[in-house]
Amino acid sequence: MTVRRVDANGAQVPAPAALARLARTRSAPADLGLLLRGLHSRRLVLLKSLLTGLDRRTYAVPPAARARFEEHWRLLERAEERDPAAVRDTLDYPAVGTWLARALAASTNPEPARRLGHFGSVAAAAALRAGTPFTLTLTPRDGLLALPGIGVLTTMAPAVRLTARAHTAHLRPEGPGPGTVLLRAGGRIHGAGPGWHGLRRLPGTTAFLDDLDPYRAPPEGISRAALPPAPRTETGTDPWLPRWRSALALLRATDPQRAAETTALLRCLVPLARAGPYGPGAHGVSATFRAAPGAVLATLPDSAAELAAVLVHETQHSKLAVLHDLLPLHHAGPYAAYKVAWRTDPRPLAGVLQGTYAHLALADFWGRVAGRAGLPAGVRGAARARHDSYRRQVAEALPILLESNELTPAGVEFAREMRAHHAGLGRTAGRAVVIGGPSPFGDVR
């Protein structure tokens, strides 16, 4: 499947065995490959939808903007001819999904061209990673030129000239002054020059700590507190990378399979600005967005164990978002009608399914932490309490799913497999008591 031709039905549908494994929150390598291919197929369909929308509404896009879009599309095609994997990796980056969703929404109003310019940065990032020679003039927005999955250039220049060769590239802002040099080596792009900031790699993975891309988070913020993404000036003083190392080490020690799943699906961790000591967000916020699977947005957790739990929680949301695109699990409407233990407000069935799935994985995770030899007794005791809490939450939510008429046949089978996995986690007793839920403000958007 290429950027030239997109078949909306070309994505592979999970076989029954794969669906069962995914329902039990345990993924085989082949299952992860299926999800990644499904994500890419969906991204291409949406990209093609953007192009089709422009074709149908030529009156809404100035000729010059349309010509630039066509130029950028041709560059993307050339890059794909040279290195399809590099193009795929760029298009599937979460911030590209967020931009694409906003561009598609903008295509329904009289000024769809306003967001089209960023497509040039997407195509340029893909071509840079593919080692494609090209020359392109890009327009910064609000003093920022972002190359998804690579970094950003801060500049007040109205335009930036990007000249690329196989292993080097130059970013030269219009006007006097030096430019930025980018080097391509070992599959990565490194830069140096005035105003250049590169993304930082999360140790032990190919994912990034993304505190730069302007499309890394929605403009309205996260949760009822409307938390914005944290800037580099803030994250540089926070212990994100050390905490990440410890969280990944804990995951690998307690559950290597889940650690492998997390590192395979995670593309970026997006720090959110610190919440105030009181009110919404005071006890931590995390989120996943359907338009950007593979991105975990979170405030800095208090400990490595809390960060590990956030990763487990939000990875399930990404998995389920992609899976539902491949094989619809429900035909539920947006109406909130169900009470669940982890929320004070009623939830639509889609939210019940997302929350139940994530909490099932958390019950599994905390149970393994509780059984991990060598951890202090206090840590194991707290983990056991969390395991019991999440297990009870799932026990109360499963009947809602299984008794609903809003699940598809695949969704019914998925819920039954969830129930089977839950039964293997131990007996439940008493009503659920929420203990430190890491994502209290939403299931997935």
C-alpha cells in the first residue's frame, strides 16, 4: 500500500486467535504487526481523504496553496520510492495523525488551506529520513518549523529553505545569519545550528520524549484542567528520562511480554504541564487520542511504578483504538448511560469498553508487581491493593458489556475473552474501590 493508491479495505482483519489474545491484553509479535499495519492503513486512508476533499472543493483552496500541496505530495512519492519504511514511519508518527485530523476538520470550512502548509514539513521529514535529495521552501508557523519525529527550528523568518542530499541537509532561514545543518546517520537525523532543537530518544527504545512538536497535543488541552503540553524549558528540569529508565526496567522485570508490547507500540511520550496542587489534574493526568495512537500524554508521575502503570494503561487504549478501526467491536452511540467504578459520571458503551480493557491490563500488571520477589514488602502490599481494586472494577463492568446490545459479534467475543482472562486473575469480593487510577478524566478521544 503506497501513498499513490489507498484501498480502504486493504487492512488485514484479526483472526479469531489474534482477537482472543488481544482481548486478554496479551499480544504476540504477529498481533503487534497487525496493529501497526492497521494504523498505517488508516493513516493512508485519511491522507487520501484529505486529497480527495481538496479535489472536490477546489474553490476553497487558493491555486498557490494547491500547487504547493501537489509539490509536497510528489516529494512524498519520491521518498517512498527510495525508502518506503522511512515514509511509513514518518506518516505513522502520532503528531502527524493529530495534524491530519485537524486538517480534515478544517477542510469542511471556507479556509481549509490554513493547515495544509504543514504537509510540506511532513513530506520533508519523510524525504530526509529516506535520504532523498530535494530542495524545498517551507513556511514556519508562529515562529516554529516542525519536522515530525525529528525536531523543530525556531525562527522569525517568513520562509526557510531546506536543501537535502543523501546524508546532509541545510535549513537556511530567509535573511541574514547562519543556518542549521542536519546529518543523517544510522537511521537518525541529528542537527546543529541557531534555533534548532532535536527530539530526545527514550532510552532502550526507538520512541521519543516529544516536548517540541506543535501537534503533539490538542489545542484545547488535556482533561478538565485543560493542561497544555509542557515545553522543553520545563521538561529539561524534570526527571523524565531517569524515571522512564526505571519504569521500563520495572516492566521488563515483572512482565517482559508487556514491556515488549509497550516499546513496540509507543512512538512518543508527551509531557503535560504541571497541574496545580488542587483541583482537576492534581493527582496526575494521562491520555490517548484515537487520531494519534502510539502517543502517551501524561503529567510527570510520582514514581517509576506509576509511570509504568500509565504506559500499560494508555497502551491498551492505543491497541483498542486501532483494533476497532480494523474490526468494529461495537456500534454504540455517544450517549452516556452506564455507571462505572472508575468514573463519577455516566459513560457511553465505548468508554466502558475502553476503561474495562485498560483496567484489566492494570489488574494483571499490579498482580505481577505484587508477586515480584525482591521488592520491599510495602511496595508489594500496595501493588496487591491496586490489583484487587482494578480486578473488582473490571468485575463490575464486564456485565455491562456482555448484556449490551451495542456490541458487534466480534465485540461480544472480545468481551467474553476479557471475562475469561479476568477469571484467571483471582476471585473478586466486595465492591470496587478506586485506588490511584492513572487516567481519571477520559478513556480515549
